[in-house]
Amino acid sequence: MDPRNALYNQLILDHNKKPRNFGKLPDATHEAEGLNPLCGDHLQLGLRIDGDRVEAIGFQGTSCAICQASASVMTTQVKHKSVADARQLISDFRAVITGDTGAVSIANQGNRYFGAFAGISNLPSRVKCAVLPWHTLQSALGGAKTATTEGDADPAAFKETSHAEN
Amino acid sequence: MNDVLFPAPDFDLAAVRADFPVLSQSVHGKPLCYLDNAASAQTPRTVIERWMTYQSTMHANVHRGVHTLSQRATEAFESARETVRGFINARHAHEVIWTRGATEAVNLVMHGYGRTFMQAGDEIVVSTLEHHANIVPWQMLCEERGCVLRVVPISDSGVLDWDAYCALIGPKTRMVAMTHVSNALGTVVPIKAVIDAAHGVGALVLVDGAQAAPHLGVDVQALDCDFYVFSGHKLCGPTGIGVLYGKSELLERMRPYQGGGDMIAQVTFDKTTYNRLPYKFEAGTPAIANAIALASAIEYVGAIGLSRIAAWEQALLDYATRLLSSEAGVRILGTAPDKIGVVSFALEGVHPHDIGSILDGEGIAIRAGHHCAQPLMQRLGVPATARASFAFYNTLDEVERLVAGVRLVKEIFG
């Protein structure tokens, strides 16, 4: 790992260079497309779900290293898990990259694959890259065809504080 | 002026750098290397102090009070307008309209001229090089009025296709809205020839000078452009202030952009008459301190000398181009023979955002993205580029740090 650029650690670089489960999944039962038009990250995700289990998962597309590594890691984490576990992983990954580590479920605390992405919480402009595959997964599980993490969907975007009267 | 191998500026670079408080800091433990000047340039101390002096000693509303402070504020504000007039060599100070920036200036012309005088079938000509600020307002006009947007293509190297331009303009062309210098590639457009050809078919010309004003001498009378727009913050001034230059006779005919105080001569509930130029287009209390500080920035760069600045920025560009083009895997986007200090590049197998993040870790600030020029990115076939853009306070060492940063990116992704 290059200490000068901790974000681009060995795990992220490895998954970027040799993405796992890369390619179009034949016989997908669930599919969604993730697109961040402003930065150009673009991926297609396919899953084969049998009963309550993710039997197979594959992705393809072109994106930055953070997005590609995130997608690759995601496929390894979700494969052969239940849909409920997959949803928990989505929520936990989101918590890790937004710096909300206290919200990570016990099952995923100390997950070294997630730990590799923790540095992104210091780079708000890159959070959307890391989370795009996971939101695409969420869309696929929920029956939606598309996902984006730009604009209002960006977890790190500057949000107006709500000042409700009560 | 410069030795080919060891160029040096014709001004005291160390002293100039010391004028910019922001440059002396560290980012991620490394000295800041600021190469994002095309997005926004830094501000010298003298400009910051001018802003503070105005705000501390003479602030009051302009054009209203009979009291001493208001008169001082008005004098300083109008003297700033005169400074801008001189900077672009406008015939009259009242041809200089203060806006929030170049974007608002384009919108002002779209409203004041376009919505007043243009109609269905009228054609607006822009180029592939345009910033969104010189595309979207015209698209809005097209949508509303049924005007037609025509786009002049560019070559692979980022040069305006002159023959296509000449073929595109004609009797239906009412407005040519074109950039003087491409923000994404640095291409200098032969704007004088563009203007002359447009006038030959009876069209007006708006020049987006946001990138040109800080680097090239602009003479609006010599150019004979109808409108010229630029922003203060790319010229070492504050944000929130910019300029619309317009020919007097056109501005006179145009409708006001916004209604409010200062832009009126007389108001009754039956009828309102508008103030004379330039106030007709300056409704509400203007950004007084920012205008005065912009004038200070113009004086600052003027004291160094625009030609000296241009020569040094060219030396930085040449050095960066030479070093980067000999790096394996680097592809420079935009290789027009006539460029200002902008180097857009792609690195094989690496997304520009990864380049930007790694360089940031080295204390190097560049822009990675679409540069508010998505149609240009589509033309070049890339989602985004990495862009280093130079100002006169940059050094050859900083160019070398950029190249070392690019090598580090290659190493990390090797």
C-alpha cells in the first residue's frame, strides 16, 4: 500500500484490476443499470435469485477505480447470501463510506473488505462512486431498472438542514 | 524573451507568489500546487485589502445618498467601472454592465435581446467548444421562441472548423454566441474572423471571454464584438462579480433584465420609465465591494503586464505539454496550435477522477470532470478529462510536480 495515497490500497487496486464476477450474467432474474452521468460511472448488474438466495451475480461496465472495485467487492460479498443479508450489506456499506461506523450491524463489523473503503468517508466527492454499485443492487432487488447516486441520491451531497417547527 | 531550455518569467515570480496568501499553505502535508486556475484563480493580498478597505471605510449604498459615505462609495464604484472600460477598451463606461459573472451576463443578453427581438426560425450559432453557460440560455430561448440552435463542429485537435462555420451562418443567423478561449481544452478561437464573418451575414456576436480576459489582451472596439462577457474570479478578483460589455446602441434598445431599484427613472402605478445606461440593467444594490476589488485585480495584473503574463503562461504550457506528451499512456486532449495555459489529458486505463484524487493526495489541485462542457466531452469520446490550468504565479517546479504526480498514478495503477 502506498502510504501517500491510502485510499488506493491494495485491495481496491486489486479488485479494480481484476474485477470478480465481471461479465454479463446469463439467466439473470433481476437486473438494473447504474449510471452517474456527471462523472461517467456506468455499470450493468445482473443477479440470479433462487427462492431467497442470491445464486449468482455479475456486473459489467466502465467506471473509475473506486466504483469498479466497489462493484467487484460487492459481488463477492453478496454471492450465496440471502436477500435479507444482501440488504443488510447495502445498509452497512453505506454506513462505512459515509463515516457512520456506529450504524454498521454486528455481522459486518470488522469486515476487511468494507474497511478498505473506509477512507472514502473523508472524500465526499467520491462517496457517490463507491456507493453506485450498491444502489444499483438495491434497485435490482426492488424491481427498479435504474440507479444513480448523483444529485439528491448522493449520500455525501450537501443537504439542507430541515427546521421543522415542532 | 525566454531561453528555450530554461525559460524564466519577465517579472519577479517569487515576489508575485508572496502576494497570494493562499499559495503558502500545505495540503495533505505537501505544499499546495494550485493548477485549477481555469476554474477559479487565486486572489492577491492587495485585492483582499482593497475589499476590506472599502468595507471598513467607505461602505454605503451607491447612487442614493447625499451623505459623504454614499458619495465615496459611488465614486469608488464608478471608478471601478472606468477601470474595466479601460481594461477592455470600451468606448464608453456605460457600456460596462456589472453582473454576477459571465453566466449572468449571457442570461442578460438572452433575456434583454433574445426574448425581445428574436423569433421562431431565427438561428443561434454556437460551437462544440462552448461551456454550458453559453449553451443552456440559448436552448431555453429556442424552447420558448422556436429559435434554432446550430453548432459549429471542431477538428480532433480541438480547432473550430472554419469552413463549417462559414457554411453554417447565413441570413437566418441572428446571434453567434461563441467562446474566445475553450475552458476545457485551451483552444484560442480566431474570434475576430468569427465576428467579421457573422457581421457579414447581419448577425450579432456575443463572445464568452471568461477564459480569455485573464490571459489575452481584450480590445472590444478592435474586435467589434456586440457583446463580451467575463467573470471577476478568473481574473484574481472575487466571486459574485462579472461584466457584460455591450455596444451602446444595442443596450439602449434592449429590455431590462430585472426590475427594481436603481434601474428606474420614474415609477408610478400607471407606468415606469427606465434609467439610462448602465443602470437600466443593474436593478437592486450591486456587489459594490466586489466590483471595486475586481478593479483592483485588473490593476494588479496590469502592473505585472498582460503580455509578460501571457509569455510566462505559454512557457508553463509548453513545458507541461512537452513533459506530459513524453509520458507513456498519457494522451493530451486539445492540441490546437493556438492555446492558452490549459492541458487536458487522459491516462490510459485510469478514470480522471482517480487521477484527481491521487494528485490531491500529493497537494496538487487539478480539475477532473466534464468542465461544464458535456457536448465537447461527447465529441471527444470521453466521459471526463483531467485538466491542469496555469496562472502566472505557477512555476516550472509545479509543472514537474504535476508530472511526478501523474507518474505516481501510473505506479499505483501499474
